[in-house]
Amino acid sequence: MKRRLFAVILTLCLLMTMLPLSVLSSADIIIVAINDTVPFSISEAAMPFYSSDRLYLPYSVFNNSTLGVVPSYDSSNRTLTLSNQTHKLVFSLDDGVVKKPDGTEDQISAIVRFGIMFVPAEYCTTYFGISLSYLTSQGGYPVVRLKTGDEVYSDSLFIEKAENLIAYRLSQYIPSDGGPVTPPVIDPNTGHPPADDPTLPPDNPIDENPPVEENPGLPPSIIPQYVYAICGTSEVFLDRMDNTSFPACFLLTPEQLSESYDLVRHIVGSGYTLGIDLRGYEDAMDAYRKANDALDEACFFRTALVLCDETQRISLREEGLIAFSPVENAPEVGASLLLLDPGNAIGELFALSKKDVEITYLRETSMIPYPEEAPDNVQPDEI
């Protein structure tokens, strides 16, 4: 009996030595949320961590436009600057201090891990007036929630609403077969890992006074401008888009939204813009409400961005929606709305990127001119 028990113990010990050491437990995983969403993929390289009882976040968290903070790294001086219109923090890697505009310094250092710079969470959020909550997901994972005051949900309701999106993030991070965690793949051309977990940016990535370069092609006033959106998608196409450098807006019909929750979570979780395609619906507002209910159920997300028939655009805008429509007789200047099919969208975007045109993706702030919006008695070249 003793010999059999010893054999069992020895077998268990051998099995434990064979387990992959890179798999993180739930205590090692910290999920970052901003206001009412979970905008970042979970990455081992960019995982928040505690050092000397102080939580550190990757600097890329503050690169989220919702927080209104702009990061800038100067490799010659080895400093990272976080700033907005009224505040600025300068972290010095060599001196281990952070400097403020009034000349004062605090003995708080930024930390570099896996080539990514991390900053002290509470120190930075307090300085920039951002609230910080330490929560636990329904699955038992720590959640750090940064709040600007524009959030809708309380902490308790947020945890309830966010569970589907958190589960999606975790499913993308921890393989379903329990295999090892795979570190992010570094692109040899850019030196960055994928999407929202970049390594240190190049010198002075944000130039407040960029040089004005003459355009050797068309005069700026007549360079074609396109605002694009992709109508419909699939998991296969999203995987292909994830491997490109193009941002995108995806427009899905109410039926697609209600039938494809995993697809919705993939779009939102990857940081793409998501809108609702209401073309062809007689009662567009009713279809919009049902689509947003499906969005809320899928990943506690709602949108006011819609594509509609030209005949309904003005009425939907009066209802408070950010409505766009294809239009044949648009003013001669300004951006044109380009609607792409997933079957050839990537090829068209690559082709446009090599031409003398300006392209950007559709979003809530896009300016698409329509005939009724052109000022009276003003020639197109004056608009």
C-alpha cells in the first residue's frame, strides 16, 4: 500500500513539473475597464501588476481618447510624458522620479517590462482627475475601472453588464484547452505587438508643431476624401482585418446584431467602430431600438451611429441619432461616403492607401456634406 501511494505521489510530482509555467492564474489577471466598456485585449506582456503594493498600468491605457490624456515618449532623454490641456507628468526612467509643470518632483518611478512602460495607476488617475475602482468580475477576476464622470452604470451594475464582454476577453486570452499563454507576437517591421498593446512608441510620436509638407500631387483643396464603412462581416473577415493596420467601422443590420453575439463582441472587443444599418426598414426607429437592445445584451454597448435611407436621414437626426446615408448629389467638396463589401474591402483599402487620396473610417464625428447643409449663396470652393 505504501509503495502504491509513493508511486501515485511521484506521478503527481512529475505531472506538475510538466505543466506550462506561463499560464496565469485568475489572481494574476487584471482586467482594465474605462467608464462603461472593456476596451483592451488581455495580454501577458501588457498585464497590469503590483509592485511594492502599488498597481501599475501599461501607459497605453492612457492612450484611450476617452480619458483625454496624451502619452509621448522621448528615447533620447528616456522620459515618458502624460499630458492633457492643463496637466502634465514627466516620468524619468534614469532618475526614478516624476516631474510636474510647477517644478516639483515625486519619488515615483515608471517601470519597463517586456519593452512596455508601466505607470503607477492611482498616482496618475488622481493627478488627472480620473476615478479608480477596484472590482471583481462575476467570474472572480480583478477589474480595475477608470471613470471620467461620463459613465452610466454604477460599479455593481457595470460588473453585471460587463460579464459577457469580460468573458469574451478571457476566452481570447486563455485557450479553451487550458494550453499555455502565448506572448504577443512582435511585428519585425514596426517593433510593436498587435493593436492596443504597443511597445514604446518612436521618438516624440506626438508633434505639437509638425512641419508642413508640400503635397507633390493634387492641390490639397481637390484631393479626394473618402470616409469608409464595411457593411456586414464574418469571423473569418474580422480575423483578416485584425492582421491589417486599418481601423474600420462595421455596419450590421438589426438581424445580424441579434443573431451574432460573438461577432458583435469580436467587433467591439477589437476596438472597431460599430453602427447599425437601417436601410430598407420602414420603421427605422423601432428597428434601431431593437438593434440597440441586442447590442446591450451582447456586450452592454449602445450606439447612435446609423446608416439609413436618404429619405429618413433628417428625421433620424431629429430623433438624436448620428445618421448617415448614401447620397448621389452631394456637394462638390468634402468627404464622400464609401460603403465597402467584406468580399473586397481589404483590397480596396490597400489600393486607396497607395493613391493620392485621403481616407478615414466612419465614426460619430465624421463630416459628410449633404446638399441641404451647403450654405446658401456660397460656391463649393468657399465651403
